[in-house]
Amino acid sequence: MALGEGLTEQLAAVVRAQRQQWEFGVGLLDLRALKATMTRTKLAAIRAKRHLRIATFQLDDLDLERNVPACDFPVSVELRNFDGFNTLCDSGFVPDLALYRSHQFWHIDGSYDLRALSEAPHLFADCLNLIWLWDHHHDFEGSFKMALLADVVLPMHETGADYLKIANDFVFAAVPAASAQWGGRALVHEVFEANAQRPRSDRLYGGFVEYSTFRRNDFIRSCMAAIPDHALALIKQVRDIQHFGAASRRERLVEWMGHKCSLVCALTADIPIRILDGLLAGQIPLVPHNLNGFDRLISPRQQRELPVVRYDAFDVASVKAAWQLALALYDRDGVEGAERRHRFVLEGHLMEHRVIDIVLTVLNVAQAALV
């Protein structure tokens, strides 16, 4: 009875919160309508272009400038990657489409500097500004502000995306994670081939940022206690792609390739990037059953073929069983299996593939834009 009463109270609180969210959204309807009109105008302009100029930021060493324009787009594409917004402004390059990531505005203290996103419409009035949000499933305030400022919002996760629609009419479907921390296709494949035959450890691998207040921290500690000979770690510092130099990237990929399998544990029910990082390194990842949209990223058939091993979320015994199964499956397929997993990501889940998907989506939406 007490459980029922407590559940009723909690559900009532959820209803009140949803009501407050709806009322807050009503106050933004006029602003959202104005933004939507401007976005449709920019999309209509893109529809008329035969040559599309694209700017990305802080995604160097990922082969984007060469590999993305090589895709068979319906228009010719020129892509330039910049160290930052000021570099774009100084370059003389005038983009038709600019793809920003939430992480490029992030500081190590957890704050964001959104001046570039707010200045962009004034300096490049005709440019369609897209924001790819990586942390919207737990960083609600910063993500909402970026959604207000951008023309188009690209969530990374299906989890925790609905509130973004209060800020912007153009919230596209989730653009999932991509492996990027080790560089572009050529470098990653070179390092993999050079180290493909080296022995791998049976120890369960994985480094996790210790975000405060999240259940994951205690779960990882429980896994460490239950599996004494592990290679798991909780780390304090958050790093982004641009914080890795070329030498560091090579060393880290070799480190990942030293293990047969790795643990995946999301902060919420999102799809962590480390799944694709693990597969690219040839590992078999242990993936919880509760990730929203995972079967659309990697189909059940592909999960069997790679393979990917699933476990019950936050269940240590299930992790131990999945770890033992993953070791057996790795030993069964050996280097050939590692190569299969590596190529699965190399051929479809690098940053270049996500940028191509984003550009194609924009071009398709532009065809339907009405002004």
C-alpha cells in the first residue's frame, strides 16, 4: 500500500512537471514561429544551390575535407574544417551550412561559451546553422540554450530529446554517435593493421567519467569489486576529440586493441560512443539491454554476426556472465572476428559517415521547404 501511495505521488509530480514544461513552451511559441520562418527561408535557398559550402569545427585529422565531398551528393560539396569560429571568420570562407557540436563550446569546468553560436546569424546571415547536441540527455540547460540559438537541432540520442522541441521547430531525428577519438579512416586502419596480430588481454576493459549523482559510478565500482582482475577505471577529467594529439590517438587505439572485450554502461539510456570505439578496436562490447534506439544503430542480426553481447542493465552478475561469453566468442573467431568488427565501423560509423548523413538530410528537407 505504501509503495502504491508513493508511486501515485511521484506520478502526480511528473504530471505537474510536464504541465509546467508545456506552459513554458507556450511562452516561446512566437519566437519559435519566427525562427521557423527564417529556417525555412534558408532551407529554400539551399535547395536552389548547385554548390554547397560547409563549415565544421574542431574535427581535424578525421579526413572530413577529403572524404565527405567525395560522396555522391546531388550537388557539389566543399567542406572546410576550422579550429574555431574565429578562424572561420578570418578565413574569408562563407558557408552555406555550418555544423557545430555542443562540445566545441564546452569548457573543462562544465560551462559553455555560446557567443559564436549567437554571433553566427549576424556574420553569416544566409548560413544554415546546425547544432549537434552530444549531452542533451543530461545537460539540459546548456542544450536548451543551444537549441534556441541554432536553426536546426540534431540530438545525438533518442533519450531526453523531446524537451528540445520547446525551443525549436526544426529538431531532426537523432544522429547517433560515431567513432572519432583516434582520427580518420586512413590513420585508424593503418594502426589497426599494424597491431592486428598482437595478443589481447582477457581483462574486462573500460574507462568511465565519474559524473556526480549518476548511478553508473556505484555500478562500475561494484563490477570492479566482483571482477578483481579487471581493467576498468573511473576517471575525473572529461576530454573531447580535439584534446587528443595524433601520437596520443595512436597510443590509445593500441591500448584498446590490447583487450578482447569492453564494458558499456550509459549515463541514462543513451547509446555511448564507446560501443563503436570498442568495435573499431576489434573488441566485443558488453552492451546493456536498455539503450534507446540501439537496435536501429546496430540491427539484431548485425549484433549476432559481429558479435555484440548484451547484459541486464546495472546487474553485476549479468555483466560477469556476458564477459565470459564475450571471451569465448572472441577466442572462437580470433583475429578474423576482430577484423570484421573493425571494418563494420570503418565502413559505416566514423565521423565522416555522420556528416554525410547530416548533409543528405538537410538537402532532402530543403526540397520540402515552403516559404
